[in-house]
Amino acid sequence: MQLTFCKYQATGNDFIMVDNRHDFFPKNDTKTIERLCHRRFGIGADGLILLETDNSTDFRMVYYNADGREGSMCGNGGRCIVAFAKYLGIIDTHCSFVAFDGVHRARISGDVVALQMQDVSQIHVKPKYLFLDTGSPHHVQLWEDWETLDAEKEGKRLRYGLYGEKGSNINFVNPLESGHFEVRTYERGVESETYSCGTGVTAVAIAMHELGRASGSEAILETKGGNLRVCFTKEGAVYSDIWLEGPAEQVFKGSVS
Ligand SMILES: N[C@H](CCC[C@H](N)C(=O)O)C(=O)O
């Protein structure tokens, strides 16, 4: 298979982007997707994303984790595909697209993409952590010994220990000054720590607000790959108008056979 692709990154969360509007991509070939994402044997990426046609929105996003399996929503990937759609000339500055968890609106200005996430109403608050779904499942836990945190080891332990085979993404949080949080994320499907996770920082912003650690309706999340901004409104128990904003850029183009 001759495959042309573009490589994108958003705060260090990186993706292989493929224009699949002609429906040529072997979507059930888990092994090929895994190999393309492999950092030694392939292009290297945290995930692979297909841009496809959709009848009622500007395009469809199909997201695969680096293990080759179709994942749930990806916030950073969602921001990258908006930049890709702009590059392909499909959209201008505003768009809507459909993904795993429904329709998203987005806007792009320079290299900054803001993406609207689905409303969140179910938040499980446990004594040591919170669990919520922001398009993907997320465990959010405050972590005290930040400097010595082994996110890879602890993430794997919680991902399998608490959530079994289906798993969850695991976020560790270090509160900084008001409304600012440092976040490290272990991603299921990649099965390691990534530089940043969009649905993850969205979950962290909401979880911190829920715990009363972020009084306003905005949070700045500092990840290994840079800063992201999440804003939202809360009415009753529902978080709505949730926007995830930050940089997303094309890194290179290429082809593989
Ligand atoms: N990196 C992604 C999250 C992918 C979620 C994926 N790991 C799964 O649970 O299927 C993001 O920016 O939101």
C-alpha cells in the first residue's frame, strides 16, 4: 500500500494524519496501523487519524491509538485534524466535524485551534481520585511527591489494577498557582506516558473545579509538551460549552510503501 500522510503534533501529542476521503485505508488492519505508529519500525506517533467525508458536517474523524485499535475521542488529535482540514482546503476558520463521541465545533487562528468538547454531567468522586468521561475515560488524581512521580509505572498500575482490560487514561495533577495545574498523563492504547492529552487536561480542569481547587471557569494546564487552556460553564451539575485550546501544527509530510 502506497500511503501519503502528514505528521502533526499538538503540545507534543503526535499523530499520523491520512486523507481518507476516497476510502482507501485498510481500517481493520490493526497490525499495519500499529507498525506505522511504531517509533522504531514505523513513522512514529501516539495515534493515527483518518479524515473522511461526512454528510452533515465538514468531515469525519476516525482515531486509532498507537496499538492499532480504534480509540475513543482524542482532544489533541481533534485539534490536529482541524489544522489538517484547513491545510487541505476543506474548511476556513470555523468548522464542525463528527467524531467517536458526536459532533464537535472548532475554530482555528494561526497555529491555535480551539475545540468544543461534549458536555460532562457524570463525575465520580472517590476518596483518592475522580473518574469522568470527556469523550475518553479519565482517572484524575492529585499527586504529592511530584518530583519523584514515575507516571509510567503508576499509570500502568492504576490502568490495569483499577480498570482492567478496557482500561482508562490516567492523569496525575500537581496544583500550581490559582487555576494553573501541572499534568502528566498515562494513555491507554499507547500504554505509556505521552507529552500531553487533550481529553485528559479537559478532565483535569473539570475535576479540579469539582474539588473546589479552581474557582473560575477557566484553567491552564501545563503538560510536558506545553500549555493548554480549558474553559467551560457550569449550570447545575452539568459542565457545558467546554473548549480546549492550544497549538497544533504540521511537522512534516511523507509517504510509505
Ligand atoms: N491523546 C488523546 C486521548 C486519547 C484517548 C485514548 N488514549 C483512548 O483512551 O482511547 C487526547 O488528546 O485526548
